Amino acid sequence: MFPSYRETRWVKFKRAHYETPTLTYSARITKVTRFPLSDIPPELNQAKLSDAVSALRIKEFRRFWFAGLASNSGGLLQGIASPFIMYEMTESGAWVGGSVFALMLPMAIVGPFAGPMADRLSRRKILLICEVILATIAISNAILWWSGIREPLIYVGVNIIYGVANGYALPSWQAYVADLVPRDYLMNAITLNSTQFNAARAIGPSIGGVVLASAGAGWAFFGNGLSFVVVFVTLLTLPKTPSSPLAGRKDSQLSQFKKGWEYAKTQPTIMTGYFAAACVAVLGGPLVQVHLILFVENVFQVSEFKFGLLMSTYGIGAVMIAPWLAAYGSRIKRSRLLVGSLAIYGIGELLLTATKIYWIGVSGIFIVGCAHLVMATTTNTTLQLHVPEPVRGRIMAMYLMVFTIGAPLGSIIQGPLADKFGPRSVVTVMGICFLAATLLFVVSGRASSYDFDE
């Protein structure tokens, strides 16, 4: 008889829970971390899968979720401080775009190594190491600012190192979610994971705006450093993942990554997901990372606090739509969610550029935040459900690489264009491109590949 859910929590593995005492420690972990919905106890099964927070009933995922909220809120403290100080030092959209490029391009470069690593090694251990490195870098940023150093190239260099560490962490973070919940709860867990990040988009910039105005950028960097400590401590309490079947393989990480790419190319669902991610990264990524500071300075001409509020609205929109998506997303075809979110993304950008009135711009960013959450969650869920476990880390690493290549590419292109033609003109063109991409997904029939299991 399968033991009670409480008895099988991973923190109590060393106790004899199973009727067959010969099970190895690794086998017990595998048995618990890969259980089907039918094996979940009745008290957990009573919750409907449409329950918007059902995955949070699982203690380990709940800890992971709140730790991620704290860390990402801290990350957004730095996320608002970094473009602000870069514009303050240079008064150039090109420099702001270049700093984003320096942060995200290394994440793409390490992707071919980080993905196979997430498949071969303990994802928990990878995250523990990366959190220590990221905390050190963030606190170093604070020390640089407090020391009066105002050389843009130094901060660009720090961004490069930060991007490398983050690039190794992200594939393991994405794949670790699937280690903490049963498959039947995966879409809900991914939705909640995306909600957590976007809740941080609401919390972090709001706090960041206040911190920038009252205490300065150094404290925003320092707050980010402390947030990584929260994740580190939480990870120590979470279960060790079972050894990967690839752990003993001798072939190189690049060879494994190539095999993952060969597999991805044969799967229309995966390639459609990558293309959708590329649209959002190239067309929409620079909106928050580059253009909002330009809108605040040149179009709306408002304070640091309202800059933080404008960035927060992106996350607020995502948080507001998340309960609906978690509760009803599984009842709607994923192809419709994809097409609808891309179209609404473009409409939100066009609304932002329609006028110089600040609050209308806020409403446009709110709509963009809603659309981004739906698109990202739908694509992430589709990929996680579609791929087999042995290649999960590599497929998710490639998915993240699309963002980490596309966003800096878009930033390095759109930043100088915004300097020359103004942010309103550039964002208007990007909004129109979103609508064109939506039409392409519909006409080509690519969106229907998201419904592979129907």
C-alpha cells in the first residue's frame, strides 16, 4: 500500500516508509518524485485540478515558490537600478541597450553547457552553487556604487559575470519544478512559478523605485544580494534529486547539447515554442529593459517613483491574469492561448505609444504583462509536457537561450533606433510586428502543434 503523503515527504526519506525494505535510497527518491496522480492520497486528490493554487499544497514546491518570490523581487530591485544608473551616467539609450546585451548574451553562450549539466548533475546542487556566486556579484555591485565608481564599462563587465552565473542557474531552476510536483500538477506549478516571477515584477520595482529615490542604487544592489541568501537556505531544506541516467556518460556536454538540438528539430511543437519565444524576446524584451526608462525621461517625464510604478504594472498585469490562467487554462486549447496572447501583446504596446498621458501608458503596460504571462506559461507548460525526462534540461536550456539571445539582440538594435527616432516610434513598429506574427502563426497552422495531446 502506498504510504501517506505526509510520511513520504522527501525530508524523511531515511525512515522505513515502504513495505519492501530492499529499496535503495535512490530508488525511494525516484518512486516519490515521479508519482502519478493516481498515487496521490485522497485528501490531496479532493482538490480539483482547476484550483488556482493546487500545486502549493505540496510543501516542497511551496517553499521553493516563496523563496523564488523573494529572490526575484530582489533581482528586480537590481533590474530597475541597473538601467537607471546606466542612463544617469551616459544619457544614452544605446548604453542602456548595451548593458542589457552584456547581461543576457553570456546566458545564451553558456546555454549549451548549462542544459546538459541540468540533465547530468543534481539540479539542486547547481542552484546552491549559483546562488552563492550571484549573491557575491550583487553585493560587489553595491560596493562599486558606494565607492563612487561611475565608469559604465565596469558595470557592463559586472553584468557579463552576472549573466554567466544566471545562465547556469536558469535551466536547472526551470527543470527543478518538474522534480517537485507530479506530472498532473505540472501546468499549475509552472503557472504559479511564472506568477511568482511576475509578482516579483510587481513587488521589486515598486520597492526599487522607493529605494532609488530615498537611499540610492547601492542599496538596491545590496537588497538583491540578500535575496539570494533566502533561496540558498531554502534549497538546503528541499529534496535531493535522484541521480540522472546520464550521470555516468563520458561524452561531452556539447555533444549532449547537439543531440538535444537534433531531437528538438524533429518536434514541431518544440520548434513552434522556440519561434514564439523569439518573437516575444526580440520584439517585446527591450520594452521593459530599454524603452521604459526612455519613456519616463523623454515622453512621460515623471519621477523615479513613477518609473518604478510603471515597471511594477507589468508584473501586476501578470499577477492579475494568473489566477484565471491557473484555474481555466487547462480547459482552453493551448494554441488559442498562444495566438491570443501574442495579439494582445501587440495591442498593449500600441496603447502605450498612443499618447503621452502617463496613466494610459500604465494601462498599456498592464495589458502587456497579462499577455506575457499567458504566452510564457502556455509555452513552458507545452514544452515540459511534451519532452521526455532525459532531455528536459537541454530542451528548457534552448528555450531560455532563445530569450537570452533574442532580448539582447532586440535591445542592441532597438536602443540606438530609439535614440534616433524616439521610443514611441520604435515601440509602435514592434506592436505592429506582434500582430503580423500572430497572423503568421494562424495562417501557417504552427499554433495547432501546441495541441499535440488532444
